[in-house]
Amino acid sequence: MAAKAARDLSNVASVIELKSVNKWFGQFHVLSDINLDVKEGEKIVICGPSGSGKSTLIRCINRLEEHQAGDIIVDGVTLSNDVKNIEAIRREVGMVFQSFNLFPHLTILDNLTLAPIWVKKMPKKEAEEIAMSLLNRVRIPEQALKYPGQLSGGQQQRVAIARALCMRPKIMLFDEPTSALDPEMVKEVLDVMVELAGEGMTMMVVTHEMGFARAVADRVIFMDRGEIVEQNEPEAFFANPQNERTKLFLGQILHH
Amino acid sequence: MSDDALPGGERRQLAPPIDESGALGWMRKNLFSSWGNGITTVVLIVAVGWILSGFLDWAVFTANFTAASGTECRGGGACWALIREKWRYIFFGSFPYEQHWRPFFAVIAMLAMLITSADRRMWNWRLLVIWGVGSVITFLLMFGQIHIPLSLVLFIALAVGGVGLSLRKAIADTGEMNAYRVLAAIGFVGLALRIAGVLPAWSLAIAPLSYVETSLWGGIPVTIILATYGLAFAFPYGVLLALGRRSNLPLIKGLCVGFIELIRGVPLISLLIMASVMLPLFLPSGTTIDKFLRAQVAVVLFAGAYIAEVIRGGLQSLPKGQFEAADAMGLNYLQKTLLIILPQAIRVVIPPLINTFIGFFKDTSLVLIIGIFDFLNTANQALVDPNWAGFPAEVYLFAAFIYFIFCYSMSRYSKYLEVELNKGTRR
């Protein structure tokens, strides 16, 4: 993973805007006054200690979690309780989960074509063509007719990425995509994600893979106790962290 | 050891230990591995042999298969002559004697319907055809005549059109979609005109045979009809209850919980008695609902509540990630439920579900309490004949044997279904 030149994104339109977003789990203030602007094509890596609210943050963007105050605007649509808006946003936003969440009763191919057929009303044949080309891209076309339970973790996660891409999303959210994988499988998944980044996809990735952050991210965000503590370009973020909490966290995950 | 090393530096694969195969080896290992084990084996074999020889002696060797009356039968072993004499009554009850071929073929039709729909390859539109044809044949044979009201035809047209339009939107071509539109339109306009009173209450009469009312039905067709249609309606109804119980809408949730708890809290017998005695009191005078139908509805309500709880167990066993993944893809509630959640939830609960089915198949015998002649009741009635009094063991054993065939088939089917549905999905 080679380091890439920092890009100037100041003139690009925003696709995700979070304006003073707040959320509580009971009494626990899990997101506290989050402001964030994500540009089209921007790759953002979010890290932070467990319980810092990073997963909750990206899950709010496609309404798997409901925020209680503030505004979230995705691709020009403001998230509200309106089901139409939620469904519109979910069509544009793909998500990859830590635990893959493939549908175990469907073949790999059916996992991929399900949403295009039922949500986009795409003809089955066309959906299957797209699915096969995506399986080629994640390098497992030969598994198309197997069931998820027959695949290794790394393969399952690559299928999950292909499944999300099948909807041709504008934005991809990754919620710790490599945390549930055996070490030897992490690379195959990261390779696919790096490739995807190279194609200009807008990505928000919650991960502790700092190598990936260095190679791909335009911006690294550090969260702690529900706040965005610090954000910067990866070079500066790793070389010169400003906040004490960031230094402590980086010290813990980089030196062992 | 140096022998183990091959030239390439690989390790030689060791052979597995010698299998203790063969009948003798198996017996030595499993039946006589120690003194205690050996003694247990011998004692059990002797006990089983003793019981079995006594039973066979009674049921086969000294049994009477040919006696012409009960008095001839006395003194020996089992009196199977009684079954020989009464089998047509036990199987078909008071159905007109010379017409017994009708319930016979109705049972054949229902069994064919059940067996073909057990095959997984039939689980698509074919299932509707099989059940449609099977049900028409069954009830045509049992009743002898069917009157199909126009409004029912219109309603079916509307339902088929509507379901087709909403569920096959993505897959069907324009021709098929137009067919649904036409069906729905005919159904809708027709029903509207019918309700407005423009169309008269026509009904299509198919009457090739003499009419036999349900009070004359009896025996095995009654048991199979009550169980088959009871469970066929209770299943979707139970699924709806289970989904309702997990709903976020407090009113729907409350209704479903209330219904399930209420029904589960009363014995089936009391529900049957209510359906047979109390329900007519609430109906406007002059309207009657067939007693058989009332019992059928009571069975559906009762079974539905139990099935709902079984399905709910399956719904709760699914990881939250499955719901989230479906949500994140943009599937709506109906799609998520039908495509992702229910197929998995039902797979998980097949064993308890079939257990419930088996229980209800046998529970249909409780309808004897309100005077419906199901199989157990006709078997019971066969004992009333004074010529053949005094042989309850034979009759009940015979009835038990028939029930066992059905229940054991269901149990085997459950096993097959578990394997079949988990093919490839198990790691």
C-alpha cells in the first residue's frame, strides 16, 4: 500500500453533512455535538477506543441508529422519520458490517442480486450479470453458487462488499470490516477496499488498520467519549497528533 | 522414526486405527463391553422378548380373524374379526354406505395433495394449484355438490390480481402484469357492483353427486380435513400473530399478545364447546354456521396461537445483523420479512413446529366432545354394537396404529426437511 499524494477537496461538493448531531443511549451521551462534512470521493477513516461512538456515528448515516438532535443530510436528502427518505438514502449508501451479515439461506449470487431485484426492480438477468462482474472484482466468481457458510471469513467479507456494491451506491460505510477476521485474511479484504478507494468511491471506514488509513485516507478522525477529538490528513495525524487523548490512543495501538 | 520421512521431507500419513467392524465386533464394543453392560443387555433382551412373545401370541397366533359375531370371538386372543366387520364404519362413519367410495377418494385426494406439497420443488405457484385442485376434489366428493358464489370468484380475482401486482412487479413481463391488472379490475368492479346490489347473488352450482351434509361425515376424512385445513390456515395466521407480537406498534402488539395469551390460557375443549354452544347465541336468529365449520375455526384459532409462539422463538433466534443488513440494503418491511427473516426463522423452528402439528393432528380427536365423528369417535362408536361388545383393546389399538402412521410420517418428514433445508448452509 503506497502512500498517496494529498488531494485538494475544497472545491468538491459535500455528500454527507452532519450538523451538531447528538444521540443518547438512555442516559449515556454516545454522540455529542458531531459536525462533519464529507466530500464526494473523500475517504475517511474513523478510529478511537471502544465505546467512543464511532460505529454509532456511521450507523446514524443510514439510519440503523436514530439520532435525537441535529441534522444529517445525505446526498441532499435530510434524514427524518419519513420512510421514503430513509429508503432513498439506503439505496445510495452501501454498508459492510463487522460480522458480514450475509444471508445464510441464500447462495452468494442470490445474496448479491436480492437488493437490485427487489429494491431497484432490476431484471434478474441484468442483476446477475452485475453480480458476477462484482464477484470477479473481489476475486471469488467461482463461489457464486455456494452458500455463505461454506466460505472463509475473508471470502464472506469480500462477498459482503460486493453485495453492497451491487446497488451501485454513491457512499460506502465500513463498520470495522476486518475486526472479525483471522489475521491472514485481513489483507485480502483490505486489498479490495484499497482498490475500491482507487476508483473514487466515497468511503467512511471505522477501523484500527492504521496501514490502510495511511495508504488510502484523505482524513483520519479520532473519536473519544462521543466527540470528534481530532481530525487531520493521515501523515500529520500519525506524525504529529495534537491532543493528549489521541497521543495516548496511538501509543497504545501502534507500539505493541 | 526415520521410516516416516519421505525423500521430499514430507511426513508419511499414518493409517487410522483398525476399525472394530463386523457384527461381532460391533456387539462386543456396544453390547458386551463389560460385565455390567453384558448383564444389562441380556436382561433387556429377555424382558423385551417376553413382552413381545405375549403380545404376538395374543395379537397373531391365537387371534380370531374370521368370526362372524362377538360371541364366536370370545376366549381366544385378539378379535380382529371386529375390525374386519366394522372397518368401513370406522373409516367413513355414517356417510351413506353405498357412497363410501366418495370419502375414500377424498382421502386419497388429500393424501396426494399433502404428499406432493411435501416436495420442496413444489414450493412455488404449483403449491396453489395443488391445493386448489386437491381441495375442490375433496369437498366435491364429500359434499357431492359445490355452490360457488359469484362474489367469491370476484374476490379471488381481486386477490390474485392484487397480490400479483404488488409482489411480481419486479419480475413479471408486461403481459403478465396486464393480466393481473385485468383480474384486479374485474374483481374490484364486480365486487363493487355486487355490494351496490346491481349484480344479483349468482352462484355457480357444480352438482354431479347427491348432497351429503357435514353431520353425516365421519371417520378418517373428518380427521384429515380438520387437521389439514386447520393447520393450513393456522400456519399463516400464526406467522402473522408472531410478527404482530414483535411489532413496534403498541396496539397491534397488544392485540396479538392478548389473543395468544387468551387462547393459550383455555383448554381446546372449552373453545370447542364455546364454538358449538355459545357462538350460535350471538348470531342473529336465522343465520346458522355449520357445526363442522365452527369446530374447524376453533381448531384454527387454537393452533394459530401455539404456532405463533413457536415462530416467535425462531424470530428471536435470528441475529440482529440479519435485520440490519436487510435494512441497510433498503428492503422494505414486507420484503425483509418475506425474503430474509421468515425463511430463516421457520427453518430454525421446524422440529418444534412439526411437534405442534403432530400434537394438533391428535387433538382434533377432541371434537368428539361436540358430537363430530372424527376417526377416534367412529372407532369408539364401533364398540357400541351389542353383537361385538367387549373388545375395546382391538379397536383402540387399531385406531392408535392409524394415528401412528400419520404422526410417524410427519416426524420423518420433519427430519427430511431439516436436512433438505440446511443443505449447504451448514458449515
